[in-house]
Amino acid sequence: MFLDNRQVAMDSVLEALADSLDYFQDNLERLRPSLRETLKPHYEARSEAMHELQELAKKHLRMLPRDADVERDDYLWLWSRLKSFVGNDSQVLIGELLEQERVLMQAMATLYTHPLPDPIEPVLERCWKGCRALIRELYRLQKQRR
């Protein structure tokens, strides 16, 4: 089954949400406990919103769930670990988390250019605001650690 442009845009958002959650989970042990506790509520809210969007996409856009790109996840994790050898591990992680947010914001911006069913709009808006809040927090943490 081929996806239309709106479905492709939604798929990109769902993939970016899943990637950011996976990246955070994969790197939990690398974060200092204070950073972990600061960021954890953001990712818990993201997880809830992602599951809600998945259900709404299935119901209103007739989309089926997809598996994550495991090879891409492995590559990102390895690249991040290599960068940590030459830099501050926390700073590298914060930078990588910020990059994940940029990808997510771009995907959501593209999705917003398509007409969406009414039930999807508030969940997407919640994701957008959550992403903005996380970006502000990551920049605050980045400044704090310098």
C-alpha cells in the first residue's frame, strides 16, 4: 500500500518521536542522575503523546505501525559514543538530543502543512509545545555545563 503525502508526513513525525525516545532510553546510563531526572518527565510525556498519535493515525489516517530503523539507531549511538571520547559526554549527549528535537520539529512542521483530522490537532500541538519546552531545557542545561 502506498502512502499519500499526509500519511508520509505523519509517518515522519511518528518515526522522529520514536527515534528521540529510543535515543534517550539507549543513553540513560550516560546521563548524570540530575540530568536524567530533569529530562525524564519530558520523555514520559512524549511517549504518551506518541502512543496517542499512533492510535489516531491508525484510526483516522488508516496507517499501520512500522518498526524503527534499528541500523540507523545503532549508527547514531556509535557516532555519539565516538564523539564522547574527544568531548564532554554530557555536552555531546545534550547536543545529540537537540539534534533529535530539530528533526522532530521539521517533521511536525511538514505535517502541519496538510489538513489533519480534528482529533489529531490537539495531540500534535501538545507534541509541538513539549518539543519547544524540551529544547529550552536542553539549551539551559547546555549553558549550565559550560
